[in-house]
Amino acid sequence: MLETATVTVSIRNLSRSFGQVKAVDGVDLDIFSGEFLTLLGPSGSGKTTVLRMIAGFEKPDSGSIYLGGKDVAQLPPYERDVNTVFQDYALFPHMDVLSNIEYGLRVQGVEKSQRKSRAEKALAQVRLEGFGDRKPAQLSGGQRQRVALARALVNKPSVLLLDEPLGALDLKLREQMQIELKELQREVEITFVFVTHDQEEALTMSDRIAVFNHGKIEQLGTPREIYENPLSPFVSEFVGQTNRITLAGKQINLRPEFVTISKSSKSGDRSMSGVLRDAIFVGASTRYLVDAENGDTIVSTRPIGEIQVGDQVQLSWESKKEFLV
């Protein structure tokens, strides 16, 4: 369990301002050895600035960053046992793939034969055996991303920092890379700290998620905890869709997939009638928008059904699926 794991990165009271803007405001965070932690939040929430301070590309105004028990907050990037993978890959276009991967080892003075064997092993880890003599321009976006990962992993850092590395990929390749990246992290057993604004990406890949808002961590927990038990209105809205329903004089919150819709039958200990305003086909399911009897618009995401716009419908759900924020 993570609770008993070794802390690899420990952040205490970390702050950073840019002019009058407080980008990071007193953040505390422990990152455990071997976990996949995602820093999730909208643009300007502070997640990327925290990552850059861990990497050493930004210096904090105050606070500490402990890496392996040592405060590295004021050390340059090359004195930290971390590597960073960027969205734009940052590969050397004039070098072939193997030379790109070997570059960091060459800077460290690693002997040539060892450099090659380690680089080839890293290529195999990212499933690019036989691509060593190609130039970056001869690779697809997904392949270039794998090379960037291999170049970071070959140095065997204690922490790998990933700054929206899948942002430039098309949707299908991005979804494929999400799965491969998580599998790779399990295989190499290196701590991954991943920055994204994409909540589905965070839910898919992470052991834990730190949700950022206005320079602070609004909630920290497993994907399931974040999704099913959000602790603030911001988290409930940012991570997934939420119905806000007025019921018996109070407002409850409910995810659309927990709302059953039918013409007559009820399923669950809560129910409400309404009129179907719209049905939006989204592939494997349909998003139903219902004008409920209490005046709320309630969304139900269900498998494709026979209900038509204008039909009188029954909405029902289990009260245990409700949450209050």
C-alpha cells in the first residue's frame, strides 16, 4: 500500500509567484516510490509550475523540495536525480534515435559499449527495437514520444517528470499511449509525476491524483476517491460531469451514469419524473437531458434506448451514489 511506501519526493509549503500572480501557494505533497501520480488541473492552476520546480527549471520563492531526503529546492537541474519528458519531445533532429537516447549517458562519461547496450535496452522497453538508426523526422509522433521516454529512462532517474507528454498526439494514439505508458511505469518501477489538464487521462493512468486549483491542491486521492467522493464543487465539476439536484430542500450531487431513465419503471430508492428535452448520441451510450418536475435539468448517460424527445420519463437512482459538496 502507498501508505507504507517510501516517500521519494516531499514538498513542504512550496510557493512561487510571477509578478502579482501567485502561481503556487503553499503546496504540501508527498510522492511515493514507484507510484504514478498525476498533477491535474486547468491552465494556470499551478500544476506545471510545481513540476518545473521539482525539475529545477523554476526556483521557489519559499518552501522545500526533498528528493531522497535531501532538500534540492535551490540546486540546478543536473544535480537532481530526475529526468523530464516534454510535450514537444525535444529530440536532436541531426542525431539518430540511438544517439539521442545515449546523449545523457555520454554527458555523464559512461563508456561507449555500455552506452549502446543501455540505449538498446531502453529502446526495447518502449517497443522500438530496430529503430536506432532512424532520424526523428522519420518517426511518427507516437514513436518520437517513445524515443523521448527512452532517453529519459536510460539514465535510471529516481523520478520521471512528464509535462503533458501526450498533448500533441491525436485521440486514438493518445489513448493507446496512455495504456502503454502506465504499463511501462509498472515495468520500470520508477516514480512517474505526470501533468495534464485532461481528467479522463488522469483517471485512466494514475495511482493517485492531485487536483490543482488557484495554486493549491484542492484534493488528493485515488482516481475512484476523486471521482466518487469529490470534496469541493470545483473537483466535482472538473473531474467528470455532475448533476446538481434540489431534493427535499437540499442540493445533492450525482454523476449522470448513476441516473436510470425509463418511460415507467423505477430502479433505486430515489425517483423523479420529467420530460425528455434532448437525446445526444455519443457512440456506445446516449446522453439524455431531462426537464425534471422540480425545475432542474438532469442528465442521464445510459446505453442507447427507445425513449424519444418529448416523452414523459421516470428518473431513478440509489441514494448511496449521491454526494454533498
